[in-house]
Amino acid sequence: MSKRNIEKYIPTALEVLKEHYPNGVIPSAYNGYISSFGASIVQSGLKPTVALFENENNQDRTKEDKSVLTKNILKVLDKDYEDNSLLRYIVYYNGNQDILKQNIMDISIALKLTIRTFKLDKGENHE
């Protein structure tokens, strides 16, 4: 974790969240998702965690779509990447995987901090 990197990502994270939630309200489930994302990477690894979060079929009717989180991470990581799958980005990434993993962890922390500046709504779906 690099405080400098996290701080660097906060403005972009704020921009991405404002774009996705222009009314300033984020479903409260995302606060839990983003909180568990980093721990899951440490415990299970980057690729398995991202695959789990991108699995849109793994939703029940009361929860929000977890794949929104990985899509937002990808937008902060590389806004020009044309695909919306963080997992494919990771699999085909040609650079240092350890640095990529650390950047994704830092982005998830930046998003976690930024989400807390929005109103969290316990209602159903606000996308």
C-alpha cells in the first residue's frame, strides 16, 4: 500500500463515481463489497477475487451487482481500455503483475475512501 498512490487515485475515483452515480447516492452494499475486496485479494489472490466479483450470475435479488466495482476499478486504472472486464485486463497485461496487483489494491482503497463521501442508500437499486 502506497499512501502516495492512493492519494493519486482519489481524484479519478471521485470522477468515476460521480459519473456512475450522478445523484450522489450509492447503494450501501458497495461499501461492504469494496471493504471485502482487498481482503479477498490477500486471501484468495487477484485473479480469483476479480473473477468472483465479475460473476454477474452470482447475485441474489437483494444484493447489488458486484461487477460494478471491478468496472469502476478498471476505469480508474485505465480509462482508455475498451473492454469492461478487469479480469481480462489482468490476464492479458504484459507488465509486472505484482505492480499491477498493488495498483489495483491502491485503487480499491481510493474507491473505498471516496465512496464514504457519497450518501449510502440501503434501498434496492440506484444505477
